[in-house]
Amino acid sequence: VAAVGAALLSRSGTRDHRAPVPSPSLPFGSQSQDISRAQLSTQLTEAFQSLRLPTQPSPAPASSPSPSSLHAVVQATATLSNECTCSDVAVHESQTVCEVSKIAVREDHEARDGLTLADVSAVYGAGALSEVQRQVMTLTRVSATSFMCLDDRVDEPSLVTPGGDLGEFILALASYLQERGQGRVEEPMLTQAEVDAIFAQYLQTLPASRPLTHCTDDAALRHLQDELPAEDLDLRRPPEHAKELGLLQRLTEVENHGDSHIRLMLDKPEWFQLDRVLVPMVLRSFYTSLWRQYQDELSPLYTAPKLRLKIVSGHRDPKAFFEVTSGESCHNLGFAPMLKPQSEGRGFLLSHLDAVSLRRRELAEFFRRIANTTPRKINVEQLHQRLDRHGWLALETTGSQMAAG
């Protein structure tokens, strides 16, 4: 079973500025233990009610209408092909085990002006799927697939989480340090060399099919070129003179990032309960490793790449928000449906809450192994729960700010 929760945005070309934008004031360490998926869905729906985007060109209304949105749940029935069991999966890694066979769309909140139930059904189906609709959803094994950033301009079938793989690594590292009490007086913050070492160790655990992915956009790249200054800058293979001009330091600045989640973590780290120096240190680790991958023939990354920089282009213009989940059978087998955020001129924001929890369990296990080399151990289940809790709140925080425009 796969489910897609959709907070569909209004057709109006203007945003009602009277509508308050939710403030991400709840600290991650307080009441956050009690947040549920239903609460998160409600928070995101309320946040996106204030975002009013056109689905087609239309004249500006005479007056700003009241905020409206439609929240739907797309329920997809998935079957097991070839009646594979979990033990079969370990033997036949390349075999697709689950397939989406049927989708039912349920409307939770009716909207006057937003995307209609028929709009969603036309794309994803309502009942038995046509062959074209089957191609919209691509099932993938989560353990072999990268996570893309939360951006409606991504034009490939994707599993999505705020900040992509790099965003999940940052939150996992921060949660691990909080679990150990790092950053307090008795446990000083990690050094850049220590962050580099942990990042390099994590890259070694990644399969070849799953490069750690980070996004930016063409606007941020142009801003970076103007700042240095440099022309025709290739962030994967920057020339030495660009590095000498302070490229690495510039890449820790808010304005030089096109991923909304990374920008927000740099600008407002306290909203995510992050130490201000942590995100810049991880970004330095990413880019120095990326440059070794493309420029240093002696680096293991040169022959076995483990990093991917995705540069998206154009303007953000999301028409809806989808929460994508998988039912018990496929989730337990480690499969999730990929969707294309940008297709046929219409963009959506996606979040794979179930699938990313599988990745967070993997991250929790990685940091458990890191902790085992030190006197202070950690509980892997407790860390996994912390990662899910912080991940849900990070999605709510970034989603609210994206809704504000």
C-alpha cells in the first residue's frame, strides 16, 4: 500500500497577506516527542493555505480571497509480484517485489479555488491504473536510492526529504551530538577535522548506486560567481584561482545556496536546534570531498564516486504538497514509490516520510558504530526516534517558510 497525502494549493495568483505564517518557535527538545503524522499533516496543510499559486495564467482578482486549500489522501493498493518473501529479497536484489495496482483518492478538506480532486485523479488515477499512470509512480528499493531535496523544480523520479541526503546527514550528526551531550562545556563541539573524518567514514558505507545528494540552483550559482568574482564556475571542478578567492568560505553563506532547507539551517540554526558552526562544517566536508572526487586522481572517490551535486534551474512554482507513504508490506520490504516533482509544466513538493525513516535507521546504526569507538555509547532505537522526531519538525519548519514565499 502506498499513500500520498496532498495539500493542494490555491489557483489565485496572489497570496492573502492577512493570513499569518506559522512560526517555527517550538524547540526540538521540548514538546516535540508528542508530534504525530496527523499533527504534522495538519500543520503543513495550514501552512500551505497561505501560499496561493496559479495553475494557469489568469488576471489578478479584484480583491484577495480568503485562504483555501484542499487536502487529499491518495491511497494506493500495492501487490507483491512473484509472491516474494523477505528472504527472497536478499537473494534477488534486482527484482521488483512490489507494484502499485490501484489508487483511491479521498478528499479531507474542500477548496473553492484550489486544485480539484479530479486534477489529482487525472495524474495519479482513482481506481485501477492506466499504463500511463503506472509510469508516474516508480517503485524503488530505498537502501539503493538517494534522497533528493524538497524542490518542485526537480525533473526526475525521486525520493524526497528536506535538504536531500546532505540535510539528513546534518540532522543525524546534530542528533548524535545531542544524544552524547556534545557542545556543552564538558563536551566541546567537534573540530572541522573530526567532521571531515565522520563524513568520509559515512561515504564509505554508501553503495555505488546511491551517491550522497545535495542541491543548489542556478540563481545561487550566479550570485556566487558575482561575489568571487568568477565566470563559468563549475562547482564540481572549480579552478584553483576560484578556491584562492575564498570559494569554500563563500559556500557556507546563505545567499550562495539554492536549497531552501539548507539556506534556512544556515540562516536560522536555532530553529532546528543546531549549533551555528555545524552546518558550515558539513558543507565544507561535502565540497572538499566533491572536489577530490572530480579533480584528485589519487582519491578513492575519483574512481568510486559517492557524491552528487544537483543544480536545478528556473523559478519555484509548486502547485501542491504530497506526503508519500508506503503500506506495511512494501515498507517492510524496503520499497517506496518515487515521483517526479516537476512534470509537464506542473510542479509539486514531495516528502517521503516513511521511506526516509528507513534511511534514518541506517544513519542511527552508523552513529552507533561511531559511538562504539568511544567510552560513551548510544542507544540506536532512541537515536532513530530522535531522528524521526527532528525530521518531522524540520519538515514543518521548512514547509512553513516555503509557504510564506
